[in-house]
Amino acid sequence: MSYQTNGYCYFATGDDLSMAFTWMTATLQHPYQFIAQNFVVSGSGRIEIPAFKAPIPMGYIGLLRYAITIQNHTLDNSFVSMSYTIASTDGSYVFQFPSTQSHPLYGNAQSDFFL
């Protein structure tokens, strides 16, 4: 079963589907998309996106939500693992997946937020 909106989708069952749906809809509470990109990844390596400034007014502290879809179908044996780092350009904040501060992978995707 899947739920699809705005170019990303979750394929999951049971509790994973419930949690995936919860996080996907929560992401839509903050509708200001400012980066969307498709990467084809195989094997090992690193993909780095250019630095960007989030469209948050000066002096305002708020959540930044994001969603990552790993495959456009249910996970199969071609998927091994995923890790990523989101960091501020000045190095004052670093968010990593997987870590104790991140939510797990639900089905074929991962959504979370950070301040």
C-alpha cells in the first residue's frame, strides 16, 4: 500500500505505514519547499548538495522538516543502507541519520525534522 503526494511516496505495511503516513502529512504542515532533487545512487560514495539558505525570516526559530524517498517501490535487496548528514554552514548544528536523534526508516522512506 502506498500514499503519494507532491512527488514523494511511501510504500509500507502495518506500523511502518501508519508512522510513514503520520510523518508525511506532518511534513505538509510546512509547505515551503525550497529544494527537491532526484539522485541515482549505486554502490558507495558521497553526494553533496550545494549550500542553501532556508527561507526562514531572520530572528525566527522554527522546525525544518524534510522527507527522503529511497526507492519508488517497496524496498528490495538492491537497497543496503542509507546515511546522511545535514549541517549548518557555520558548523554549529549537525543532524545525522542514523543516530539516536533521528527517526527510523519506515518502509521505503524517512521523514524527520530539526530546529
